[in-house]
Amino acid sequence: MSTHQTHPIVLTNTLTGQKESLIPVHPGEIRMYVCGPTVYNLVHIGNARPAIIFDAMRRFFEYRGYRVFFVQNFTDIDDKIIQRMNREGWDFDTITATYIREYRKDMQALGVREPNFAPRTSHYVPQTIRFVQGLIEKGHAYVSNAQVFFSVPSFPNYGALSHRKVEDLLAGARIDVDPDKRHPADFSLWKNAKPGEPSWDSPWGPGRPGWHIECSVMACVLLGDTFDIHAGGNDLIFPHHENEKAQSEALTGKTFASLWLHNGMLQMDGSKMAKSLGNIIKIREAVRKYGADGLKLYMFATHYRSPMDYSEERMDEWKRSAVKVRTFLTEIEETLGDTTLKAASDWLEEKRAYLMKALSDDFNTPKAVALVFETLKELGPVSQTLAQPDGESRLRQAYYLIKNDIGDILGLFEDAFDTVSPEKREDALSDFNTLMDVLVRLRDRYRSEKNEEMSDILRRELEKLRIKLMDGTEGARWTRSPGEITAERREDILSNFNLLVDFLVRLRDRYRSEKNYEMSDILRQELGKLRIKLMDGNDGTRWTRS
């Protein structure tokens, strides 16, 4: 499907509490930002719910013919990360790179696609400083004891998203009451440096960004001052999203996000699943036990805005249901050999229309899941259907509906760690090797120029990803530590592709700021060979890949 006109898409906007039409800021294009993980530990299936839901929503928009720019950040500056650093003696770069890598592996296991952009807070500190300075200049923020706070009373619309009144507010759950604040609800934009913590220079002294400012900065830089969808778990409505909305709109004077979407929490015994409560089940454990399809069907069977209660019995049921669907699809493949659909029947068009109506109405995935099993029930056993006069055609139509329509939209019935074809996976591995060749040649150039600073920066960046450079008389070689690259470790390697591109883009920004246009152009050309398009702006460079 490619038309936008088949059933207008409506979604429940948390801001108004009403279903509203999705009307993109830029026609034919949807820009969405989803709050990502804080990278200090392995993630659990509660974290998987927004990842699964909003990945599927993105797929649905693409199915409807929209071009989607999907951003999901990594929070790599946070009190919890610092606490783990101090507790276990890890350095900042190691802990964040490790858990970014592990998160990507978990998403691959689930069949959740990579976002177009996966920015890290630590890579946007200069933009954050400019953002905070702008709020100070407009009277919405103030400096107190080398810290910067947002002045909640300065923004009259504060509380609109969470439907709270300022006079009733206490400091949010993740914000300590601070004597340096003018008002209890004021929140931190810039924290002053403490011994043993990562810090950056700023006009207010060494420090680091506060929790809420990061998403405002990265969303505005990558998607613009106003974009279409801001999404996340409903535990983020207050204070995080409320604060994001306030500081962004205070700075720009524009609507930050047209629609605010929030998924319900996954609960265990009536409590939110959370690391702090010790009631979590890690994603990789759930995938091993129930399979990616079983876990996803379990998620999609409940409307995304509703809370869910974890139940092993229900998970077992959905695991069996997933096996039933896979068996049905496999039998059709083995029976027909070629499952290519030559023309859609009236039956298929009717089912598709039902699917589009359901998903266009606040992304009603329970109806989509029900359609899968209604189709299986309607057709019955494959051998029985095949015996009917139009049996082969009916099987082909049903296969296409389940595998190519519903499956493609919801990310179901794909092989684990295989969201693209084997051929494309081989291409991706080849691209990774090509990218590594660029980095190795770059380091050889630095060594020949005796540029020890840049040579060491590049080496350290690769070491974060456990990639080891071995210098020799004929230039550098690289290997994956420990040992050489094997097929079994491809997923781990491929997950680092975006991180390496991010590094080269930042390096190019550095050359541009130094007016070293020769090196800037070299890096642009090398990245262009990998179908990476660079978009330069005042706040740095964005990249996308065709």
C-alpha cells in the first residue's frame, strides 16, 4: 500500500486526551522521537514494550507510504551510570559503549529495526550549552551556585501535558529538592561537576547536562523545532516529557511536538516492572524462553496505551500461538514452493481494508493480531484447503496477508537476528569491513604525519567497541578482541556500524570547525561510498543512509 488516503490515521494525544488526526508538519514525511534507554545495565521486557510498539508504528507509517525519520536516543550521562561507574570501577566510556552494544543486540534479537538516528547525550554537549544559554537569555532559566535551573513559574503553560497545576507540584521523582532552586518545581538544566564524574566546560563552570535537556536538544537538532510525534512510556509523562515540552517551547516559542504518544506500563504483581524494584525479566531471557514472535504477539494483543500484567501462563500461550502461525506459513511454503502473489483477490482486499482501519484508529494492534488467527481458523489445515478448487490461490492470499502485510507491519514471523535478507546481511557485513578500512587508512595517515593526538583518539574510539588495531610496517590491521571475526558474532559487529559512522561524522565536524576542508571532503567522499548522506547545519551534521 502506498496511499495516505486509505483511512486517516488518528492517534490519542496525551496532551489533549483525545484522538487526533496525524497531519505531518512536512507533507509525506513523519518525524518521530522516542525516548531511549539509560545505558547502565541490560534492559528488561518492560523497556522492550515502547521499542516494539513504536518500531511497529514506524513500519505502519512506511507501509502507508510515508517517509519516516525515526530518532531514539541513548542517555549516556546520568546519575545511575555514574553510580555504577563508582561501584564497579568502570570508566565512563566503557560502561556506556558496553550497554549500547548490548541494547542493540537485544533489539536485533527482537527484530526491532535500528532508528534512523541514535544520538548519544554526550555527543550533543555543545548544542546543549547553547540551548541552556538561550533559555537564560530569554529569562526562563537562571544560574545558581554554578548550576542552571529552568524557572517553572516563567512558563505559564507548565503542567498542560501531565494535567497538573504548578502550585500542586513537588519536585519530580528523579529530581532532588535543591536549596539552590528558587521554586520547588524548578528543574536542573546543567549540573555542576563533582569529583569522579564526567564533566564538560561551560560558561557556568565544569559540569554536565541535566536529565531532561538532552532529549529537547537532540530532538530539535535532528528533527527541527516542531516535529510530528514524541513518544515513550507513560512513566515519562511527568516530569520528563513535561519538562522537555516546557524548555523547548520556552526557547523556540513554537509547538514542540504535534502529538504526544505514551504506552502503558508492563506490570508484575500490580507493580511497574523496574530494575529498582528487582522484578525484571531481561529481554534476552524472554526471547530465549518464548521467542521474539511470542513476546511480540503478547505485547500486540493488548492496546499500546493500556497497562499489561506479566504472566508466564499467557507468555506460554503466545509462544504456542507463534509456533502455530509459523507452522502454517512453513507448510504453505513447502506446499506451494513459490509464494509470490500475482494479484490480490477481493478476499485479501477486504482483509487489508479491515487491517488498515484497525491500525489507523489509534494503532489497534489487538485487532491485527486477532485477524491472524481468524484467518488460520477460516482456512483450516493447509492440506484441506489445498484440496479445494481455489485452494492454492486462497493459501497464497492468506500467506501474503499474514507474512507480508501483518508480519511486515508488526515485525512478526521473521527469523531471530534476521530482519533483512541473508544477502543484505552479507552486504551489511561488507559495509562494516569497508568502514573499518576507512578508519585504518585514516590512522595510517595520522601516524605518517606523526599526529599522535588524532591517532590515539581513533584507537581509543575503536577500543570502546573491542576492536583492536595492530600496527605494522605495512600499515595497521584490525581484529575483534578477543580473536578474529566469526559468523556467530556478526550481530555484535554490525551493531557497531552506526557508532563508527557517528564517530567519523563528529571527526568531520571537528575538521570543518578547524577549516581543514581537505580532510572534511575526504571523509564525506568515503562515507558517500557507503550510501551515507551528510546534512550540515549550524548545530553539527546529521546523517542518513539510503
